[in-house]
Amino acid sequence: MTLASAPQELGVSLSRGRGEIRVYSAHATGIDLLVYDEDRPDRVGDRVHLKMGKDFVWSGKSSHLVTGASYSLQAWGPQGANHLFNPETLLVDPYSRGLIQIGPSHWQSAIIDESFDWEGVVKPHIAPDRSVIYEGHVRGLTKQRADIPLELRGTYLGLGHENMIGYLKDLGVTAVELLPIHVFADEQYLQMQGMVNYWGYNTLNYFYPEPLYATRAGREEGPSAVVREFKQMVKALHAAGIELILDVVYNHTAEEGPHGPASS
């Protein structure tokens, strides 16, 4: 496995009713996978000791790794200035496609249903010299638009609503560039002031869209529904000939140093 192919091979893959997880760590001395019971997210239904293979990739299989399951990782390793290994910390899989929030600062990875009918819609390919980019925030773009149903304002589906798309088309927009939509956490110093992060520059996971931008029904249904609503927005924009650009910032994460929260 080369570095170029690594992202496609990390995380959980499902085959014939059984899942396999692959996690990278160059310095761990041990990693355990904890899969929780479907009806008891606080109860471990299966524990698997992962084995390190080529290129420091640890892997393991479990019949409990199925769509809808939630899981965490525990990691053992050296101590010192450059390491923060603590097996008591329950970590999320950096490549998980879904997350479930269990407490104020506790998350579990989730295996989602990734199926979606794109109905043949493909992304537009507009020449850069003809591109008109509209930068915006998912919530801010539609939160106060009276021409969008109340339950959709400030959501992915609100941005993908026909009235919002009509507004963008009337402006001549060919691409929407969104401020970070990856799931994020509120910084500690904001929490101490009773404030929250609005802009999203404190990423918790790069592969799961922020559930706050899903509808209430989507959030209540779970991670699969959140991802489905995000895909529906992408589909609607692409069907209208509008490209989508995502702001991805790798130097702003929810890992706040040696004394801050550790999530992955």
C-alpha cells in the first residue's frame, strides 16, 4: 500500500456481512476495536485486538461491524513530549463516515448506509475562466429566507431548495464555495465564555458532514440520514449546473494540544 492509495483503504469496509477496520499508527504498541451493542451504546458487544501490518496499518475484523453499528478505538503506546497515548481515552476512527455524539465531548464512530440514487446526475465541469463563485455558510445562506420552508432554513436541504437555486442562477453563479461543513466541536475557550463556534473551523472529522446543518428529522434519524441530506443538496446543485467547492482546513482541528480534548 502506497501513501497515495492509503486513504482509500483506511476506515471500515464491509463485505459479506462482516466488517474490517484499518487504522494507521506508526508508534502505537497496541490498538483495540470496541463495537457497541445496537441498543446499548454504552455496552461493548465485541472487542478485537488489531494487528499491525505493512506501512503501520493496524487491522481487524468483526461480524459486529455492520451498517448501523457504532464503535470506538483504544490505543496503547509510548509516553513523552511527542506522544499522547492513553488507553482510557475512547477514540473515533479518523476515516469514519459517520459519528454519534454520546456526551458533551464524547463521540463514537458509526457505520452508515452510504447508498444513494444520484439518478444520473454528475458534477458540472465549468472552465475556470467562466466560473462565478459564491462563497457562503450553509446556515447563513438560507436561515432568514422567507421563500424557503421554515424547517429547511439553515440546512443542506435549504441550500438545495429550488428557490435558493433559482436565486443563485439569477445572479449568474456557477459555483458555491462553502465554509467548512465537516463535523466540528466548540473550542474550550468558547465554551468557558458560554459561546459556540459558528464558522466551523474546528474540525472533528473530515468525512462526516456537520449534523447541525441537517433537518431536525435527519438528525433524529441518525448519521445515515445526515449524509443523505448532504448528498441531496449536492445532487440538486449539480442538476442545476452549479459546482460545489468545499473549504477544507487541515490546521484547524478539535485536537487542542496536550491539555485539550483528544478525539482521534
